[in-house]
Amino acid sequence: MSHDGDVGARLAFDRGAPGRRAVDVARWEGTPAALPPPGLLRDAVRLPELSQGELVRYYTELSGRNFGVDSGTYPLGSCTMKYNPKVDDLVASLPAFAEAHPLAPAATMQGTLRTLAELAAMLGELTGLPAVGLAPAAGAQGELAGMLMVRRALERRGDLAGRRRVLVPDSAHGTNPATAAMAGFEVTEVPSGPDGSIDQQALARTLDGDVAALMVTVPNTLGLWERGIEAVAARVHEAGALLYGDGANLNAILGRVRFGDLGFDVVHLNLHKTFSTPHGGGGPGAGPVCATPALAPFLPAPVVTEDADGSLRLVRPEHSIGQLQQFHGSIGVLLRAHAYIRSLGIEGLRAVSANAVLNANYLRALLEGSYALPYQRRALHEVVFSGSPQRREHGVRTYDIAKRLIDYGFHPPTVYFPLIVEEALMIEPTETESRESIEAFAAALRAIAEEAERDPDLLHAAPRHAPIGRLDEAGAARRPVLRWQPPAQPAEPRDER
Ligand SMILES: Cc1ncc(COP(=O)(O)O)c(C=O)c1O
């Protein structure tokens, strides 16, 4: 049997398995082409005739075509796609939480408010920044909240007009410069040095009295510690600017390093990366902002406050940037985070960061000989390789490598980000992958590196075992087809022996 044959047999969507009858999706075609004249239905609607059992099989079949953290290794760099304990879903779906009316009076919502207050306190403790706003519903929205807080703080001290620029390192997530621009600032890019940290001399040249803030991601998107960050914080403050932290990569330093202790003024976290809600897929997220007490009056509304009699209510901070979300924000995500932190405890959280870093470094060691490693430093939560030798020597692009991984049953890593790494392959195994699954993933990537040398066209044609091959991704984004269409027949697999 060919090597590829082994892979095919392992795939979750192997439709030829004995006893599994593929449901004929084409039978489902038949919704009316156009709606009849105003509300009047003249012809019978051609609804499919199906039993409940067939319907269940149809949806089960469809769900099997999806790939998620519960189906396999999903090392999507910068997304922290880890296993999320099911008990946290259970907590979030408890009827007292899930069925509460959002307009219910505070007196009847004390349990929910207490949970939110505890979560805010725990996030404040973990970041060393005790003023916490839970409302933002995504990392990017947390960034916006944080940068609007910076803006409002400068405005209050009469310093906004002269401070128009925000500095952003060239390794930053794209949301950082976008956020700074949305908050009304001009963006100045700061280059990274050869070690992947901010180029200190370039920073010194551009950091002057017209700078409002420096936005820094810690650990950065190369999966590296930002060297000299405390000195950077001091320099930023000397210049009268504020230090904004993108804390979306907290998984690497959870329970070990606190942004407040490093000198940050405000950070956002991605609860949907670190704290038990899967990231990606456009689902709900939560991007709380955590800030110094000096910035507390500017937090987004609402925040929970406790009265002298111990009762809790929602308030709008004195100089709040306003309300970004309805009601409490993404309450389900917040509840999961609370359950996650309480069930692991500080030692459990420290084990999360220890194992996330260990796994990334193990993977780094396993793949070092097969792919180029642009930064020869110990990795933190993720490791960024470059496929540029494969491109140069064999005409195989990182995109081909990523697509070929699908044939091996793995979700591809993030590719072409960070932008400063050519042909980037950004891999984040997370702490919840076992040693065996990391070794299996590394073995697949090593095998693909060999295939790139031996048979580059095999990679150009990948994936060959997925229900859908290569997509016109730009076309799909620009001209989405939102109506159901019968699936195209899969191409006959090529015999590669
Ligand atoms: C470092 C970093 N910053 C910001 C974001 C933006 O978060 P979101 O996608 O929730 O808007 C992400 C997303 O993964 C990220 O990895």
C-alpha cells in the first residue's frame, strides 16, 4: 500500500467505510426558484420526503465533514485551538444563566453578577491590571476599547491634540494597526530586529512627544518573548505615552508573568483563545480589557460594582468610552472562562503555560531539520517556520504544504503570518496535545518535506482526500454563493505509485 493510501484510510470523512451508507445529498434539491407573488403560494412546495432517521443521518454526515478541535490536531498558530473542557459548556448552559432575561432587575441576577465580578477580579489578578471591563466581544473589540480608553485618558489630561501617532511593531496581528486607525490615530510601524523583538534603536528614533501609545504583543506573534519590554515600558512612559498590550497570547505566560508588573497600562485578553472557548469559525468571543486603576474611569460600560450591603449592580464608569455590546457582552464565553479558571486554580493555570511552551519547543526540535527556522530562539506558545527553502528549491509553496497536511488528517497551521516571515508556517500545538499527537503531526510535516523534494506536483494538487479540493478563496470571499448547490463530484484520485 502506498504511503498515501494509509493516510486516506485514517481520514474522518472516508465515505467508503463498510456499513456507512452515504446519504444522497442531491435528493434535497428542490426549493422553489422564486417566491410567488405577494405571499400567495400557488404551487406545492417541493419539500423533501424524509423520515426523521434520514434527516439525522444527513446532518450527521454533514457534521462529519467539519474539522474542529474535537476531531483532531488543530495547530492553527495565533489561535490557540486547544481542547476546551466540556464541563465549562455545562456551566454556561445551566438554566439559571442561559435562560435569564437580559433585562431582569439586578436584584434577581445576583448570581450572574457575582460570577462576572469574580471573573473580573481573577483576570485583574492574572494580569496585574485590576480595572477590568468584560464587555468587548472579540480580541479586536477589546483592542478598540483599550485604545479608546487611551484616547479618552489623553483627552482628559488635555494632551490628545499633540499626540496623533500610535507605534505598532511590524510583527503585530493585523487587528492592531487597524484598531489604532479606527481609534483615530496615525500608525507608525516599528521594525523588528534580527532576534524577532522590537528594534530598540528604531523605536528610540520614532518615540517622541507626538506619540499616544505603543501597542505591543507579549509574547509576540513570532512566539517569542519581547526582550527588554520593561525598558521599553519605561521609555514609553518617559515620552508621556501609554503602553498598550495585546494579551491574546496569554496562554504562554499564564500564571507566570503579569502585564501590570511589566509596566503595561492596558491590555486585552482573548478569552476565546486562553480560557475555554474555541477560537475561530466566527463564533462568539470575549476580549476583556484590563487596565491600571488610573484608567478605570474610562472602562467600557457596563461594569459590575458592589454596594456597601454586598449587593451587586451594573454601572457606567464615570468617563466611560461607552457601551460596545448589548447587556453583559458574550456572557456564555465569560461563564466558561470563570469555570475554567476556578476548576484549574493557579497551579493548573501554571501547568497550562508550562505545557504549552514545552509542546511548542518539542515540535520545534522535531521539525528543525526539515523546515527553516528564521529565529533561533526558544519558542514560547508557538513556533514559526519558513517554507522558503521548499519554495526556492522545489517550487513548493507553504500553501501547498498546508493543503497536503489535510490529506494526512491534520488541520493546517496558520500560513503567511506573521508577514515578516517569508512563506511562514505558524504552528501552535497548545498544551492539550499529547506527546503522541505532536510526534504524529511532526512526522506528517517531515514526510511532506520529503514529498516536496521527490514529487512537488503531489503537493500542488493537494488536498486529494478531502470532500472539496482547492478553493478559489479570494473568489469565495468576494462573490460568496450563499444558496445550497449540489456538491461537485470529487475527482478520481491520481495513482501516485
Ligand atoms: C495576537 C492577536 N491579537 C489580536 C487578535 C484578534 O482577536 P479576535 O480574532 O478575537 O478579534 C488575535 C486573534 O487571534 C491575535 O492572535
